[in-house]
Amino acid sequence: MDIPDIEEKPILIVAATFLECAPTLNQINEGVVSPKLIQSDFSPKLFIGSLLQYPVELLITGIGNVNATFALTRTLTLKTYSVAISIGIAGSFDNNIQLAETVQITEDLFADFGIDDNGKFKTLTEVGLKQDDFDGNFIDNPNPATTNHQKVRGITVQTATGNQNRINELVNRYNPQVETMENAAFFYVCRKMNVPFASFRAISNKVEPRNRKNWKIDEAIESVNSALLLTLKQQI
């Protein structure tokens, strides 16, 4: 992941919720000056400040593809950034990934965008309605960050997966390692608008029949925010 013109163009950090980026928001300006909220007239929130002495802006989009697409497109239309970096939590299909471990997603797709054909899911491409290069296909990151974090395949869904039949269907079709509700939208907008990007998620839970007592949300949030800071130190 190249970060060109970093002293002239800020880094854009993107998260779905305040909770997922709270440690980073607290570190902007080293906690001395509260990050300034510069965009507050609609639901996405955009904060401005500095991190590691470099200009950063932190965008909180809201949960899901629609919120992420709207907030990120609006923000990238109004201003130019050196790079966009997404952080947050995710569920994992892969038993080799530990809870609270941070991974780098390098390919993703909209896993439930398609047609229900008498109980059988089909993508728009499969039914001849393809309108975009990414319809039914994985969106890859052509220039991921150079880090030691495991690089994984993600899928993005509108309804978080919580039953075994659906898990089996997704695994058989896509062989994913992690699941989120926004990441494919982040990839899609960045690719369309030619913005360098990277995506880091920490595993808060296994994708399994819903069982919150096994989740490690706090640990995952701490992990991914620490990974962001380490990555920036390594890249710039």
C-alpha cells in the first residue's frame, strides 16, 4: 500500500461505528486536543485531526452497505485523500484464525446480492443481468498494505449470518474466511474512485449459530486499532 503525498493529503480512516474506532479517535492529536467534528449535518460523522504527526480524518459511516457506500462516496467526492484505511470487527469462518486476531482483507464481494430462483441463490451474472464488473465477482485490493497480518478472503452481507444452513451455503459457494456488513462496499467505492486502500478487521466471533457469550468484542476492537497504528508506523 503506497501512501503518496501524505503531507499534502490526509489519511482517511473509515469505521462503521464509534465503538470500533474509539481507541484511534482517542489517540488523534495524542488526546490533547479533542478531534474536531467537521461534518455533522447528516448521520455519517467525519472528524479531523492528526495521528503520528500526519493529517488524518476519521469517517464513521454507520452499519451496512448502504450507509457505507453513501458516506464514503460523499466524502471522497468532496475531498482528496492519500489513502483510505478501513478498520472494524468481523466474524470468522476459519478455525485457524483466533478470536481477537487482526487480519487484512484483500478480496471481498456482496455475498447476498442476487436472485432467489425457487430457493436457489444466483448472482446477477448467472441470470444474465450483469451490469458491473464486480457483479457476483470478488473485488480485490491490487495494492494491499505490507504487514505481517494474515491476508484473507471476505464476504459482505446485509444480514449477519447466524444459522448453520446459511453458513454451509456461503462456505460452499464462496469459501470465505471472514464476514462483515460493509467491507465490499468500501472496496467497491475505493476501486471506482481510484483511491488507494487497505482493510483491517479483528475477529470478534466465529460465524456460527448465534451465541454472543463466545464473542470477544472488546479484545477485537483493541486489536484492530493497535494494528492500524502499527501499520501506519511501518508504512510512513
